[in-house]
Amino acid sequence: FLNREKDIPRASYIPELEFYNAIKAGDVKKVTLLCQESFSAKSGLGELSPNPLQNLKYHFAITAGIVARYCIEGGMDLGEAYNLSDYYIHTADSCSMPDQISNLHLDMCLDYTKRMRALEKRRIISRKVVETIEIIYDNLHKKITVDYLANKVNLSNSYLSTLFKKEVGIPISAYVQQKKL
């Protein structure tokens, strides 16, 4: 039983889910934005160790484990996800300064995110659908229409819609909505 003499503010759950889901979705822009604040400066991490550096390392290891599991859920190979997690945790263990861990945190998050984005692209066959997905990822924070996408990839709306559904398995609008969530 742990007796806490002081209340430590915790990070909000919803933004945490948003962060992990952005990594899983391969949303490089969003992850970069969410990682602007230094990992060592984040509030709400809780005290897992009285030693500030060790505390940061513990939180880094937790983050690495959760990111790996989210990416596995998103389709990353189990071995690849766990090997990456192990690599980053081992690397963090050798860090001697909080800034090193913060930099490593950004590297790890972007590494997983880019791998998830590449995984999504490998599942796709045609270049036009890959281009469409790139445009969707680059514009997730904007209104995205089939007209806009078709214009960008130089195809008719109906042809792009048919091709996209055939190769991805869902309509463009459903795909956009899924990625925005």
C-alpha cells in the first residue's frame, strides 16, 4: 500500500490516447506537434522514483511499451515492435541527462510513427492510391473531400473512389474519418 502525502497532478487520459493513436495512425505532423514539449518537462508523469533521472527513465520505458502495443494493434509486426521498444529502453538506460532522454523520446515516437505510415503505404498497390493517402495524412487537420483528392492526383472522382475502395477496402470518406479519429 502506497501512502502519498501530496497530490501529484496526472496527465489527462484523453490527450494521452490522442498521442498514442496518432503514432498508430502514422500521423507524423500530429506526433511532431504533440512532442514539441520536452519529455523531461511534461507535467503529470507522477513520481516512480525520487531520483529525477531515474523517474524519467521509468516513464520513458512505460511509453516505449505502450507505443509498441499500439503499433502492434495497428498492424506492425510483433517482433519489430518489441525489438524497437527494447532498443529504445536500452538506449534510454545509458542516458545520463534528462535532455538526452527527451531527444530519444522524440526520436522513438517519430521512428514508430514513420514505420506505421510506411506500413500503411505497403498495403496499397497503386501509386495514385499511395499519393492519395499521403495527401490525406498531410491534411488531416483540414476538410478533405474526394473532389480535392481527385484533383490533386489527376483522376476523376468516380475512378479514384472506385480504385481506392478496391485497394484499401473502404470508401475514401470512411478512411479519412477513421484517420481523423
